Amino acid sequence: MPRLGQPTRLEMLALKQSSVWLCHIAELLMPIMLHLTKRDSNEAQRFLKAVVFELRDQYDHCIPTHLFDEMGAELISQISDLIERVKQAQDIRASMARFLCQVNVAIAMSEVLLSRKLRSLKIDEMPKMMRHVFYNKMSDLKGLRYLSLGSMSGGWKTHDMQDTITSGLATMRNLTGLTLNYDCTDTILFKLVNCCPLLQYVDFSNSKYVTNDSIPILTKLKHLRVVNLLRTQVTISGMIELLVKAKNLVDIGRYDEIGRCLEFIDQNYPQISFLKLQKFETRFATTRHIQLLSEMCPDVYHVSIFHNMLLLDLMAVIALNNLTELYLLSCDFFADQVRDVLEVKGCNLTHLHLEHVEQIDMNALVYISQYCPDLKTLSLYNCVMIPSTSMYTRRYAIPPFMNLERLFFVSECRFQHLEFILVTALKLKFLQLGTQTYTSDEMFERIFLRNTFQHLEDIRIIHSDDLTIETAYRFIENCPKLTLLNEIECWKLVRPYEIVQLRQMLREKNIAVMTEPLRKYAPQE
């Protein structure tokens, strides 16, 4: 029986209604502001500023700290809807001054979030016309723990944005995470060291003004654990200095020269016996690099490598004692000994990602299921799925995929490959199928006879030529924990009126399954 919709928590109802009330105040203010602007624009701005300041003070006192982030997400969503209503109300003869005045009032309401209670802020996920409010008043956000500024100017006006960023960061003494792509500079980094000493995570990818001169500044952040410098001007010598001097570093993101860095450190820094790195992501790795990784980085649990058969023997991976997440790109399942690696290390793996891997047949899937009994996430991206060249066993030492919870199947295949996984993955919670993956009503009917997906919560079938609305109903009827059934608009045999009828049925029966497309600005779980 599908899960019924439950009453919304009172505190969430209160947060939503407070955001709706704030937008209602904005709608009432719009004609007043239009009238005042015609008389004196400066007086109008002073009036709006006073009203917003009063509202901001009320919200700051009335909303508890632990709910302020949720209120912020709801408020941004409501303001976005208000701006859309203003746009739709305009016609070709409407006054541009009136439109700008209304939008200005709506955006001004977002200043209510400028509070010391706000803990997390992702400016890059807001509507663009709303972002300047937070760029200019970041100094009011003294309680932030995580700040994502996104790309800001995209690297085109870096120096113009520099003063805005440095003045905003000056008050963020509690900041532990910062994302600033494209527009980071040495001046900003120097400000971070003085004003944000608790930083643990930084992402400065694509910033062309971040160079080797930035490394001594970064090493002064004593709590730094994660740093992303992808596509910056930092060279291999700078990364070596960062690895040597940043004692608590556990993740540097993707860096293709990380293997050469380990070689240099091994040869020139005999006093360094090991590093604290836990993740290793590169598109250039040799057998020697993996051997050094096992010797110098004993805590590594995540490895992502692009296989080059002339440089890398995948069997070197078995020396990594704590390996639990393995990402392999561009290799052959049998010819490049992926099967042998899984036979040795599979018992420890919880995440397996295979991308552009060839020679995957039913035998390969059986080997994965038997060698990786604790596997929770399996991803098959653009892999070459082939018919079995020999008979595969149907008697298994252990139940196949008995612990699998998340499946990403984005490869062209015969129905047997996908059906084998779905029939045996009894604990599956998340399912995503790509555009080339074969699906049909008949296939899912066969699967439902053996696996009713009692734990399935999220289904995303991106495209299908043969699925009808009947399969959607079957998922809703059979999956008691289902909350999201997405992308059914992309099933070719599903008509728009059938989707309308499905959603109407869900509302009438109070079934807690969402079929609408996910909103960009909706709160994230």
C-alpha cells in the first residue's frame, strides 16, 4: 500500500505562512512605493528601507536559530514565485517604471535573511536578480558556517568583485566552508587567513588568479581539510608545497598530477612517512603512483582513476587496505583485470562506479554481485553491455546485490542485464535509468513478480520508448516508501492528460508521491 501524505509539521506550516505573509506585505507595498517614487525617489527608498529594517528585526527575534535556514529556503522560493507573478501580470503596454518598482520591492524582502542566525547560504542557487542584495550586505551574515558564492562574475570582472568579497568575509569568524569559483585572488585568500581561521573546506576551482603564490597563504589555515584548485594556475610545485605543509589535508579534489607529486615527495622529503589524504582522483596514474599511494596514504578510501593499459596495472589497487569507493574509467572488465581486482577488494567496497568500461556481460554482473556483497551504490555509465559469451551460473554463494541501495544505470543494454540487478536488489532505495537503457511494461511486470521494491523511495527513468502510464501506477501501488516518481513526462507513450489524471488521483487519495519536476530553488534534503 502506498504511503499516505502526513500532516505537515506545525513549525514548517508557520515558516511557510510567515514567508507567504511577507510576500503579501510586499504586494501591499508595491502601489505605495509606486506613488512615492513618482513624488520623490529618495523618499521612497528611505521608506522601503525603514519597512524592511522593521520586518528584518521582527524575523530575527521570532524565528529560532535552528529553523532559520529552512525559513530562508522557503522565503527565497516564495519571492521567486512573487517575481514570476509580477512578470506574468505585465502586458506590452505596461510601464517599465512600474514593473521595476514592483520587482525592487519583492527583492528587498530578501533582506530579511540578513541575520546572524543564518548558518548556510548558497547565493549561486538564487535567482540572479536577487543575488546583488547578498553580495553587497554579506557583512551582516556573521553567523555563517558555509557560504557558496558560485562564479560571481565568471572571471570577467574579478578585480571589480574583490572589494565586495573581502569586506563581506571580514565579519565571518565562524565560517568553515567557502565556495568561490572563477573570482578568487591572493588578496581574498589573505583576508581569509585573518578573518576566517576556522575554514576546513575551500573550493577555488577555475580561478585564474590563484597561483603558486597562494599556497603559502592556504597553508596558514590550520584546520584546512579539503581544497579544490582544479583549473587554477597552481603548478605541480605549488601542489607539492600544499601537500607537505598542510598537515590536516584529506582531499584535494581532482588533480591529474597527484601521482607525480607523491613521487617527488617520496624522493625529496624522507622525513614525511605518510600523508593524511583520503581521496585520490586523477586522469593520469601509473602503477608506481598507486604503489606510492598505498605506502604514503594509508587512509585512502576513495580512488578514481582513468585507466591507461600501457601505464597502469589495475592489480596495484589491491594494496589499498582501506579502499571502499572505487571509480574506474575507460577499461575492459576482463582484459584489464577488473574482475580480479574485485575478487580481492570487493568484500570491502560499498561504492563502485564503472564508466566507459567494456566487456560487461551477465557473467560480469554476477561477479560484481558475488565479489562485492556489501555494495550499496552501483553506477554503470556509458558501459558496453554485451551478450554473454558463455553460460553463467544460476547458483550463487550469496544472494546477489543483497545490500544494494542506489543504482545508476546509464548504458545501452539488453533487458536481461537490468532485469538481473532489479530482481535481486531487494533493498534498493534509489533508481536512475538513462536515456539509452531499455525499459518496458512487460519487463517491469516480470520484475514485480520477484521484487516489489519495498524500500524504493526515488525513481528517475529519464526516457523510455515503451513505458506507459500503467507502470507508474504499478510503482505507486507496490512501493510503500515511494516519495518521488520523476521524469514521466519523458516517457513517449504517456500522454499529458494521463499525467494530469495521475496527479489528481494522488491528491484525492492523499498519496505522498511527488511526480512534478523538481524545483531548482526548492529546499534540499
